[in-house]
Amino acid sequence: GNHLIHCIRRNVDLNILLFNNRIYGLTKGQYSPTSEFGKKTKSSPDGTIEQPINPLCIVIAAEATFVARSIDVYTQHLAETMKRAAEHKGASFIEIYQNCIVFNDKAFGDVTDRSVRDDRILVLEHGKPMRFGKNREFGIRLKGLKPEVVKVEDVGEEALLVHDERSPDPTLAYLLTLMHNPEFPVPIGVFRSVEKPTYDALMTQQIEGAVAREGEGDLKEVLQGTD
């Protein structure tokens, strides 16, 4: 938590990939911070009593400049998302839904199985209305402060939320992170992509300003001085 949040808030120029399989798969199947409430594992035989972390909520709250989600088996979508993250100047964060066949098989099967995925996944596209479904017959609109699923033929496409990944206000991106199956389709794609100065650029600018103001420093003089 500490390293992640501070990298994000400083906008350090890093690409961060979080492989989320809702389990500690490398250490023999204990529950993890993203495991569902009540998850029975070797370390929680009666079910975990901890609420799971929503990684995207945390990074958006920390003012992340690039936030996205993809799925391990969606190879083309994942590759395109990773390419965009690599091209982004600043901290980029991608949550990747990943299946753990050994310890948590079908962790995200309720949204990724071929028989249901068209109706349970919303692919975010900048500047386009939020539509999903096998025939794109469903959409997302805002009712008060909460999104809701509607039939496009009932409300018209103009009533739907239009995705804006470049908005400086993170409110819409944050609302999208709260959408989960079965009430909503699960959004994938780029939630937020905005430009802000990076930590290294600001540090370089500060150093150059100090040198211009004070001149080049003398490390030996500092170490041997009386102060």
C-alpha cells in the first residue's frame, strides 16, 4: 500500500501491472487482499472476514494519471492497453484479471466465460457512449449520482454516459470502478489518462533552478564545513 500510493501521488514514471487472481497463488492458495468476502482458503477455512480491496478505487483516489483494466485471455486488448500505458509519461497502473487454475480456477469466470461475457463486460472507448451486450442493446446512464443499466431502445443513445478518459476530474472514472457483476457489467479499458508533471521532471527543474540561483555546489566543502 505505501509504495503503491506514494508512487502514484508523486507521478513517478513507472508502469505498474497488478495481476489480480483473488488469491495468493504463488504461496499455495491463501486468501489475498482482493479475495471475496467469505472466501474459504487454507488460511481462512471458515471464510475470510475481510472486505476486499478495490485496486482501481485506491489508485484513482491517489490521483493516478493513467488507470486501466484488462483480462489475461483478452490478448489483443491487453497488448493495446499495455502499449498505451508504456507510452504514458508518468505512473501508469493496469489491473489485469488473471485466472489461477491451480488455486482459484475461474476466479472471473462469471464475466469472462464466452457464454456470458458480451452481457457482462463493458469495453470503455473514449468519446463514445457506454454500450454493451451481444447486440450492444444495453447502455449505462447516470441517475442522480449512480449509474444504471438501461435498454438503448427505451432511452435513446443520447441519454447514455459518454466515456471521457481525459477529464481532469476523476469522479466519472471513480464511479466506473464501483461497477461490478451482477448488477453492472465490468468495465475494461482505460478509465483515466491525463497529463501531469512527473516527479523526476519536477525534481530536475528544481535542481536546475537552484544551480542557476546559487551556482554549482561543492560537496567536499559541505562535508568539511562547520554547519
